[in-house]
Amino acid sequence: MKLTFSAPCIFGLEGICANELKFLGIDNVRAENGRVLFDGDFGTLAKASVNSRYAERIHILLAEFEATTFEQLFEGVRSIEWENFIGMSDAFPVKGRCLSSKLMSVPDCQKIVKKAVVSRLSERYMLSWFEETGPVHQIQFLIIKDRVSVLLDTSGAGLHKRGYRADSNDAPIKETLAAAMAELARVRPNHFVRDPMCGSGTILIEAAMKAKNIAPGMNRYFSCERWSCVPKEAFENAKAEAKENIRADIAFRALGSDIDTRALETAAHNAELAGVGEYISFERRDIRDFRLSDGFETVITNPPYGERLLDVKAAEELYRVMGERFRREKGKSYTIITPDDDFEKIFGRKADKRRKLYNGTLKCQVYQFFK
């Protein structure tokens, strides 16, 4: 079955996410605002789900159409071949969002979408009532400027849930964003990576997984694996191939430090769960005691800041200390994410490269220093 997929991603990561899917050999990849579209079959779905470091989840894009009335919404949804995906006993809850559209009541739109799906399936299965006790097929709709997108979520838990983060500190960075920072820092299998404010270790773990080529979804479950329409071998093959692609011999190593002993214990535990414990060391150290090592060094960090853990004055003092410790030196690079627009001024020098990203709903900049 030829399908179109939608991979929503963090705003600012569309290009990185698209390049990753192209590298996997996936067809007709195109980046849009906040998502990447691509084509394929259920084997493609499995490959993207298991291997994508930057997508937030994978949806099947079932239809897109204009609707300014409930009748148009009903008919558009009813025309979709739901019977190709949803069985007689399967569950199909509905959720969605409306933005800048004539149809702005989410609860009303939910009812219309549900009614349309039931109408279609009732006709196909000759049933008047559905138990919905089987596997969940989460239906999602998005109505923006009267343009309706109807999707089926295949992931269940978001793709940032790799399965290794049993615990975390107060404000952990999302795994997908941490992976993107490692990509922007051009982490390779022979790099020495440091995070002097590592918290629960997510950035270093994602960097190590990238260096070792451990697929982020290799050891987790996806909701569509229970769907009767998805061949069992699709995910079995994708996970087996991912296992074969893990690099055995790498020179990668990483060092994480933090002032919170409990966070360091959590980080070490998470690294073991992720299968990269042997490549990462952790130590208790204040950023004021940070010292550069000899040779090449890649520093990637997500410092606490005013809107997250510290008050504004404490955050600014931290940036000043970072500016002193993160010296301009041959073979050293620094990749730092923060929402503070004055970061460069307080840090003490202009970034060689900047990139806008969102950490949740918080607009941030990734500042990179490498010259």
C-alpha cells in the first residue's frame, strides 16, 4: 500500500529531519513548517520510526481538504478508506487542533470526525455499534486556515521516548533536541564530547548513540505494531537491520559534570540503559572549575537559565563564567542552547553560527563557537 507520512518535528529542525530520512533511502522527502512529509509503505514506516533521531512522531497523512462547514468536514473525513486501517473491534479515539479557521470548536470538530469515521465503518462492516476494545488507532485532525489534515498516529508515546531515561533532573532537555545539538556540533565516532552542566546526561547519551549509530527506536514499542494492517515483519526487519548497523569499534568518549550528585547518579544509570555507559564518564564539578583538556574537544551544553531553573541575575553570572572558561582555542568548539537574546553580549563574544530552535514552547537560539 502506497502511503504518505508526516513527521512533525521541533520548529527549526525540519532540514535536519529531512536530511536524515533521505539518508535512510526514503522517497520523496519534503520539509514543511514544523513537519517533514515522505512517501512509502509499512516497511518505510518501520524504518523511519526505528531510526529517526529528530522526528517527534510518525503520522500517516490520510487526507487534506478545505472545510468551512461541519458538513464539508464530515464528508471529507467519511471519504477516507478507514477500513484499510481500522478493524471491527479496534479503538479509534479522536483529538485535534483548530487555528485561524471558521471551524474553531475542537470538541464539535471531534464529534463530527468521530461520527464520519463511524458512518464509514458502519457501512463497510455492517455494524451499528463498535466495541473499540482492540488496538488503539489514534486519529488526529489539524485545521489551519480552513485547511484540514487528517492523520493516524503510529507512534503511541512520542519518538523522544527512547526508553533509557528512567529518571531525569528538574528540567531535562528533550532527547530529540539533544540529538539535534549533537548533529549541529557534527559529533563523529572519534570525538571527545563534554557537557559541564550535564544534568541527567541526555546530551552526552544522544551524542554517544549517534557516534555508535545506535538507532533511537531500536528497543522500544510503537502502537502501530499491534495493528492488523501492519505486517509483523516490517518492524522486526527494521529493528534487526538497526542492530546490524551498530558500530562496534569507536574512539568516542565523553565527560559530563554537574554540581548535583543525584543528577550525576541518574545520568550514569541512564547511560547504562542506553547501552553507552562505557563511553561516558561523570564527575561532580562546578562550572567555575571547568578546565579545557589537551587536543580536540566538543563542548555541548544546555545551561540553566532564567525561565527554567535560575533567576535572571544568576543565569547572567553563569554566562559570564562560561565566557571565561570556554576559551577560543584551536580544536575546541562550543554548542550552547539558551532563550536569552543577550547571551553573546554576556558571554563576551559573537557566535560563529546561530540557529533558532524551540525547546518546548520556548524560543531558543543555538550559539556555536568554533573559530
